[in-house]
Amino acid sequence: MTSLLLEHALVDGVVSDDVLVEIEDGRLSVVRPGADSGTRVPGLTVPGLANCHSHAFHRALRGHTQAERGSFWTWRDQMYGVADRLDPDSYKVLATAVFKEMVATGITSVGEFHYLHHQPGGRPYDDPNAMGHALLAAADEAGIRIRLLDACYLSAGFGDGGMLPPEGVQLRYSDGDAEAWAERVAELPVDRTGVALHSVRAVPREQLPTVVSAGAGRPLHVHLSEQVLENEACLAAHGITPTRLLAEAGALGPMTSAVHATHLTDGDTGLLGRSRSFACFCPTTERDLADGIGPSVALARAGSRLTLGSDSHAVIDLFEEMRAVEMHERLVTMQRGHWSAAELLTAATADGHASLGFDDVGRIAVGQRADLVTLDLESPRTAGAGTSCESVVFAAASPDVRRVVVDGRLVYDGDAGAVGRALAEAIEAVS
Ligand SMILES: [Zn+2]
């Protein structure tokens, strides 16, 4: 058993002082504010953060896709270039470094939205899940909890006479049809995997239910209405919005996360909210790709729970993602005060973990997994900002994370230099 005395800690939505936590078998067995025993941990400790939307290999693009001002297409061409060069060995090395970066920023669980399945040209590896297994092994090495969201990706988009076949690097994404995808995914460990529909562009309408039933009882994530073009093409092909298409296929519900959910009609917002689907916002990616600003407040009012992801990893900093949700809403409405810091912290912790199927992570409470993230309160950003939820969300940034515990195990002790060196090496190898 481990006993820690947390100088300040977020417990039940408020910051308390001198919180004794005892950890047994990776879980919190005692949580008691106002205590005076245990190994003292200075700073402000919050529950582990959940990064609910990640494509690990996109991290290799950071700083490169802005060349010549950077259009959506300079980003996508470079993304496809890196995707083409990866194999299970190099992906494991790259993903390990990326997951270590996440851990160093306070992320203790990741939803890895995985679509790079097969060899160049589309032939499966000897182990058809070699790439997925590489990601699971990378998570183990980095000490992060993972929900591998294996994505069904079958077509290149809507065409005049039906869905367009995959081409180029997209051949690596496709299993041919949803049945074959489901057979492959059935071989992955159930407790660490969920399912994903890449988007309504990438899975033909009649095959959507196959993916939904394969994922029954597990998290299902889907990119939804990230760009206006997707909505227009879906309306032209089917006469309904992507959200309604998903609703009709049975894809919405309390285990579903709609990723981005940027360009929605009022009807779409209602469908997502009434079905209790999560809305996963990725503000730093959405602004990098010029996607737009989604209706986070309207979705929450309708009944959706907000979660957060770093998606393309232009930035990995969930403090920035939390802040950005409120800041973007302020710019859209020219009013302040839509999301409280406590609500944004819930999105980044308990609700984020719930959307990944980890209901026992994300709170500092008895019975929860012992995921503890400690922030330095004396950094140039946090000094004098107090010990409230507001100081975490509106003052702190990822470099302020000094200590990270996952399942009771210390996985980061503040050595950011080692994280940087591993990233540099891994990215160099695939560039
Ligand atoms: Zn994405």
C-alpha cells in the first residue's frame, strides 16, 4: 500500500488541502482531506486526463504542415506520406514516444482512433492486427491506458454512382467490407478495444449496421461533420445529414462519441443529445485545419456530454483544449462565461474516461483507479494564480505537469528532456 499526502487536490469538484490518499492494487482505498500523514506531494493534484481522440502517427507532422502557409491539402498530403512509410516496428517506436509525450502532459488514458491497418497496397500483415498490436504495446511501454478504437474505413468518399473505392495509401485502411473488418477486430482483446466508423464518407450506408453491432456494448467513435463538404456530399447522396444517417443505422447512443460535431443542424444536435452520445471536441486541431467551431453549449444543453481530444497532435495539451472550448464560444457569441472551469475539468477527466469505457477512472475518490496528475503551482504560468479549478484550466499548461501516476504507478517524474529525445529519434526515422 502507498500513502500520499497531496498538498492540494481536486476532490468532488473542489480543491481541498492536505488530502491523504491510500493506494491498494492500483485503486484509491482512502481519500481524506485535512490529514497529516503520508509522503508529501507538493503542488495541485488533479485526476488523470483522458485524450479521447488521437491518431498517434500525425504527431510526425507537427511543424511541417504549415509550409507555404499550409492548406488542408498540404496537411493531408503529408499525413498520407507518413502513413505510407510506417510499418509495425516503426509505428510502435513512434507511438511509444507520442504516448510518452501524452503522459508527460497529464494524459493517463488515450482513445487511439486507428485506421492504418494493412501493408502498402492493402495486403494484410501475417498478423492482420499487427499495427493494432503495435499500438497496444506502445501504450504498455509508455505507461498509458489505451482504448484502441479500430476504425472501419472502406471508401474514399461519395461518388456520383455510389461510394468511391479507396485509392493510394487508403488501401492500407480498408478491409474490403464491414464483415471482413469485424472478423479482424474480433481477434483484438475486448477489454482494451472499441470500434470506430471513420466517417460517413468512409463506410457505405448499408454497411454501417455491421460496424454498430460488432461494437455493441463497447465505445463507438466516429468523425462527424468536421467539414461542410462532408455534409453537402452526404445530403446529395442520401438526402439526409451525416448525423441522421448515423441515427438511422443505430449508431448513436450512450457508448458513442461524435468526434468534432462541428457543422450541425438543430435537428442533428437534438439527435446527439437525446441519444446521450458524447461530443468529442478537438479545438486545437479544429483551428489548425480551419474546420470551424462546433456548438458545444447547444450540444450540452441537448444532453450530450463533452469530451476532448488532441486528434492531429498539432498540440498535445489538454489544458489548452479545455480553455479553447470556452474561448472559442466567447469569440462566436461575443459573450463570456459559457463553461465553468469545473465543467471543463469534468470533460477532460471523468466524462472523457467514461466515453472510452473507463467508468472507474477520472475522479479522486475511493474505488477509482489511482490516476493522479500533479501540477507545479510555482511556474511562470501558475505562480499567484491560486489553487482553484480556474487556475488549472485558465492558467496552467502542459509543461506544469511534474508528476503522473497511472494505476498507482509513477510513470512520469518531470524528465521532459527524455520525452523530447525519444520523439526526435522516432520522427526522424519515419521522415
Ligand atoms: Zn481524427
